[in-house]
Amino acid sequence: MSKTAIVYASTHHGNTKKVVDAIAKEFEGDLIDATATTEKDLSEYELIGFASGIYAAQFHQQVKNFAQANLPQNKKIFFIMTSAMNKDFSKSMAESIKGKNAVIVGEFTCPGFNTYGLFKLVGGLQKGNPTEEEIKRAVDF
Ligand SMILES: Cc1cc2nc3c(=O)[nH]c(=O)nc-3n(C[C@H](O)[C@H](O)[C@H](O)COP(=O)(O)O)c2cc1C
């Protein structure tokens, strides 16, 4: 079986961590917390995922830094994101993977509980998300 790594950052409510933990439980693969690890040789991995909560429409800065510093040439990669708006924010990774000839094989997005700023006053957005169903959807992905 091909070796997979998922590089992630999940600093708000652990929403993204829930998703990547569920995936790692089902499949062989290594999780790398980009907020704890900044350097790693990824050459042995055939497939590399970048997973992040979305902060101000961006992947976490440390996921971006990690990709820029450590993504080898010619890898298959995928993106996983959780956000309040549940949109595809993967373009925010473009600069970090520039010149690495990566082939993007998939993108997964799901809603994530958000209590940032004013949203805190209304009990947060997307409460209860990601749900079991969304986590299952991530594993299927
Ligand atoms: C500082 C901050 C900025 C955020 N900016 C956005 C945003 O621009 N768009 C969006 O859809 N969600 C935004 N969110 C919501 C988060 O993306 C969402 O809660 C996500 O699931 C957090 O993932 P995590 O718990 O894995 O860190 C923001 C949250 C925080 C704390």
C-alpha cells in the first residue's frame, strides 16, 4: 500500500484534527502536526495531504510554511479544510506549492464550529460540526 502523510494544523476547536484522526484510523498513514514540526523529509511518501482550519480565508501559516519547506518535487497531494463557510480555500496554498510540480488529486471541505470574534456572541457558527456524517464523508474521500 502506498504511504501517505497528512500535514495538519487545527488550532481553533480541533475540528480539522477530528477529521484527520478519523482518516488516520482507517488507513495507514502518518499525521504531522505542522504547529509542532517544521522540518521533515517527506520523500518516502507517495501521497501527501495538507489539512487545516481556515483562518482569514487562508490555510494555517504553519501548514503553508511546512509545504514550502518540505514538499518534495513531483508528489501527489490533496487538501482537507474545515471552515465556517465550508468553501474551497485551497488556492491559499498555491504560493507554498509553487514550483514543486505537485499533482493535486483531491480536495475535501467540511463545516467547522467557529466562535471567532462576534460569532461567539451568538453561540458560534456551525455548532456541532464536523458531524459524524461529515467525518464519514472525509474517510470515504
Ligand atoms: C481567527 C479565525 C479566522 C477565521 N476565518 C475564517 C474565514 O475566513 N472563513 C471561514 O469560512 N471560516 C473562518 N474561521 C472558522 C474556522 O475556519 C473554523 O472554525 C475551522 O473549522 C477551525 O478549524 P480547527 O478547529 O481545526 O482549527 C476562522 C476562525 C478563526 C479562529
